[in-house]
Amino acid sequence: MNIKLLKIIVIFMGVIIILGFIFLCIGIYSKIKNFDNLYANELIIKKIPDHNIQKYYISNDSLVVEYENENNFLIMIYKISTGRITSKIQLLK
């Protein structure tokens, strides 16, 4: 009885190891497949009408663009990894 139970446990553990190896291969393949697209991101910023770009700079993971108009200053902060606006600050003159 003990030998049959031991054989069943060994077979079950072998199946778990094989399944783990398959999932590991699938994970590595998906990482390699997405590695090419890692640096293919582009961040396109359209100029705001009636505003001039005063200056821009990169701070941490953000791109800060400062616009100027006759009436106000506008500061837009974009997240570089997603390209979305995280903050919009408007200062009146």
C-alpha cells in the first residue's frame, strides 16, 4: 500500500513540474515577444492654439511643457510611459 501511494505522489509531482515548465516557457516567450515594443513608444504633443511653448524638460518619468499666452501661463505634465496628461496647471498673469 505504501509503494502505490508513493508512486501516485511521484507521478503527481512530475505532472506539476511539467506544467510549471510549460507555464515558464509561455511566460518567457511572451516577455521576449513584448520586448521589441518596449522602446517603440512615441509621445506626440500638439501645440495648443494661441499659446507659445516657453520651455520643456523631463523630470523623473514626466515631461513638463510650459506654454505662454498674453493672458496666462499653462503648464502641462505628461507621463512619459503612457503619454497621458497627469496634470494641467494654469497661472493667470
